[in-house]
Amino acid sequence: MKLASEKQVVSRRDAEAAERLRALVRSASIEATPRQILTVEHLPDLMPAGTCVYVPFLPKGRFGDTLEACQRLIDVGMQPIPHVPARMAESRGQMRDWLARMTESGVDRLLLIAGDSDAIAGPFPDTLAVLESGLLAEFRFHGIGVAAHPDGHPMADRATLIQALGIKREYARTTSTRLWVVTQFSFDPNAVIDWLQSLGTILEEVPVYIGMAGPTRVKTLMAYAAQCGVGASARLMLRRPGSARLLRAWTPDAMVRALVRYCLDNPDTLLRGIHLFPFGGLRQSAQWIQEHNGSVEGQRGQFHESSVQ
């Protein structure tokens, strides 16, 4: 009887893990450059209606490109989330113009980031400066996302970064703004889990979405990792037992399974979903989502809906 009971427990946990995995993938968001969005044919065939698509404003790009890509996403029933890089705004007036044009085009949420450039073009050295400016309060955005870095950041230690998240959470609370956190991509689930646990109660009920690379060749992945400051994490991944297969290709499967186990063991976790960086191409990452998410009916449109009041 004891053996049968143990098998039932294992079977139930396996079923719970499978459902949690489908739920995480089902609500997955994805990042896509303006060029990808504007040139890929049959975009609705890749991603279902309601999919949240993050649209970068690249350092050498034009804001108009980001806005045009957002408009195409809206036209096909998807949810654009444009990046708004604080350091790239040359003036308070330019930042206000960006926000106004997004609102006028139907964009109702954004990801506020400092930006990849070390140079500061105007009055906003970081995201806190944008929040303190009061500009966002002039517009009725449905929600605002902010970035986090589980593998660390070259410009600040963990305590400083977590303190900044607390300030952003307080801003959301006092302004009744819907807030969520989406992280830089990582290859190390242990680092992600350690970071999640280090948050304590600082974010209260703010949902967290963990970034990871979509399926791609390892050579491509390592290049992006070095560029984005997570090269150490990538090299650690390749030194692990069983990593020989990664010399052929990377997929986020093992990363997601580790996070699923964490969610089952920590039901109160703030982890709500995953965010894919399609370094191997938009089509390849979209196909991975389709293969792992189970039924998508009734699930889209719920992403990033939690709020801090």
C-alpha cells in the first residue's frame, strides 16, 4: 500500500508539473525587433492573438520604426510592449513626445529601461529619473514593466538593484500603476531562484517574468550573451555535465523545467511566466512556444495584468 501511495504522489506531482509548465509557456511573451515584426509574413500564424511582444528601441534605430512595428502588432491583434530607454531621450520634451505618440497609436503599456548605451543623451540617466519626472502620470498607460538582472549588473550590486525595484514598487503603489518585472535572459536557474528568494517582500504582489533565450545555435547564443553582459553565465552553462549536447543547439527546456520545480515547491512565488529572446530567429522561438504550451484558448490577454494598488 505504501508503494502504491508513493506512486500516486509522484504521478500527481508529475501532472502538476506538466500543467505548470504549460501555463508558464502558454503565457509567454517574446521579444522581436522592428525589422522582424515588419518583414515576417503571416505574423498571426506564428503567434496567437493577444501575445505580448516586446519591441526594442535600438541604439542606432529610430523611434518611428518601433512605433510602426507596434502598429502592425495592434493591427493583427497582438499586444505590443515597446521599450522606452531613458538614456536615449535627449530632452524632457522628447520623452513626452515618445509617450504621447505611443498613446495616440493605441499602445497602452511599455517597458521602461535605462538603455544599452553608456552615454546619457539628456536628463534621464536611469529609469528612476523618468519616474521622478512625473511624465508618465500625464498619460493613461495600462501598465509599466521594469527590468531586472538575476545574474547581476556591471554597474550596480544586488542590494542597490533590489532597492531600486522597491522604489519602483512604491511608485506603482502610490500612483495606482500596474507594474511587472521582466528579467534579462539567464542560463542558470539556480541564479534565478537565488535572486527570486533574495527579493523577500520587496515587490509584494508585483509579478515577475523570467527572461531566457529561445532555441538557437550555441555560437549565436554566446555572442549575444557576451554583448548583453551574461557571458559568465553562458560559460558556466557549457562547463556543466551533459553540456556536450549544447554544442549543437540550445533550447530553454531545462531552464523551464527547473523553474517549474521551484514553483511547485514555492507556491507563493512571484514568478508568473517566461519571456523569450529569439536569438535563433522569431519563427524558431514561436514554434517552440507552440510545441510546449498546450491549449492557448482563454489564456492570452492575461499576461501582465497584476497590479499594485
